[in-house]
Amino acid sequence: MGSFVAIATNTDGKSIWNGHFGVSPIYTIFDENGNLIKQIRNPHSKDKHHDDPDLIVNLLNDINLFIAKNMGKKSRERLTKALGVKSMIVDTKDIYEAINYYLEVKKNIDVFERCTEKYENWFDKYKAIYESELNMLRALAPKFNRALEIGVGSGRFAHPLDIKEGIEPSDKMAEIARQRGIKVYPGFAENLPFHDEEFDFVLIAVTICFVKDPIKTLKEARRILKKDGKILVAIVDRNSQIGKEYLNKKEKGNFYKNATFFTTNEVCDMLKNVGFGLVKIYQTLLANSLKEIDEPQDFKEGYGLGGFVGILGKKL
């Protein structure tokens, strides 16, 4: 995995190239902390039909991420699946705005890179909570031939739910998921490196509170789902007692410092607004505090009492 970020740049050296990233006149190279390293001219820029990510990867070397305004799905797929390079599509005009956008996204990724072991230990330490959440998700998950977890992490949900594929921006978390037998693609929830209508089922377990753009994430999930495909979004409900407990931990803890907690109603509205119909909603962790849960809990329909809520939707 590379260590630099390349932004497709116009001839002025400041604005993002509007065309396909493969024929960008210039590539501006930043390190992972957002420091400008250099600018490289693209010898393939005059070839209007050029669409070969391999040439650009070979030209630049040691690239972890490409940021561009336009990038075809085939190119993104090639970068991700064959070359192991992440891609990010942005709407900004200035290359410095683009790198700052990435640095904001990276804040949550860095937490999981630093605290991978602590994350894994949580599931063992709070086994009753984990089993309660997992049992509820298992009850909500539909039958599928091909499924994807967006923000698969270390595979703690995907593996027991028999989901074989995941997207994950944290390299350390992805490595653990691969050890659990999951095929993990490097990338971001807002820019999925897949063609339209590839999957029967998409799981987003808690990840929605960590993404930079939840609406764009849900639109991408809908795009890659087949007709009548299902999505399951699981959250810590901000309005629940346990949700309020998590909110109190935001400033003290590592994982949720930069997270955005949602209510069930907010997530339902987002799902409906991007083209999903609601199928069912379950809740578990029916307690005032996580400290009260020392045995796996049952789940029940609806929301308003449980700290952990699962919302199943169907692509309309």
C-alpha cells in the first residue's frame, strides 16, 4: 500500500481537473498529512481516449489514494480490485479544498488504525452486548446470493452473518477482516468501486455515524443493489438512554470523538429520501446503561427504547 495522495489537477496547478483523471494534465502529490510534495506532468494527457489506471499508477508510484472530479466505474474498479489503490470523487474546485476534505474523512480512519487492538478487545470484553446486537442483525438480514458490508471493519458482523465482501478504508482493520475470510476492498462508503446492481444485500452496521456524507453513502448503496435489493442500517440511537451514554463519552473516548450520532427517525428519513422503502425495524440493548447488560438480550420490533436499532429497507 502506498503512502501518498494524488489529485488530478488542471494546467493552472491549483484547480481540480474536470475531465477523466487518467488524462489530467498534472497530478499534485500530497503526503498523508496533507503536505504538498510535488507536481508531476502527465505524458498521457493528450490522449483523449486514454483510460488505463495502470499507466498512471506506474507513472506516480507509491500512491495510496487518487482524488478526482471524474473517474469511470471501470477505472475505480481497476484501481481498487487490481491495484489496491483507493479513489475518492469530490465536488470541490480547489485542490487544497480536496485534500482538506480527505483529511476530515481521515480523522475517523486514523482512530481505527491506532486503536485496532482496543476495538477487537471490546467485542470480547462486552460479549453480551455484541451477541445481542448480532442476534438482532441476524434476524433482520434477508436471504442473499451476494452481499457487501460497507465499513466492514475487522469483520465482526460480516463473518458471522456470512457476508463475504466488504469495503474498508482502514488498512489494519481490513487485514483482520481478511484473516476472517472476507474479501475486503480498500475504499470509501461514498465512492464504491462497483458497477450498478451487483449486490442483493448491503449491511451498514454503525458505520453511518463515521462517514463524511451519509446521504451520498446511502445513494451509493442503492446504486449497487439489484432491483428489490435490501439494505440494513444499524445505529446507536441518539435518543435512547444508551445513545445518550455514548454522547457523554464522545470527548473522552477514542472511537466516537468525531462520530455523528443519529436518531432512528433521521435514518429512516434519509433512507426514504434516497429511494428506499422501510420494511421493518428492530431494537435491542433495552437498558439505561451498557453496564446493566451482562447477558445477551432479546430484541423487539420498533424503536424508542433500545440503544441499538436495525432498520431494514428495500430498494424501490
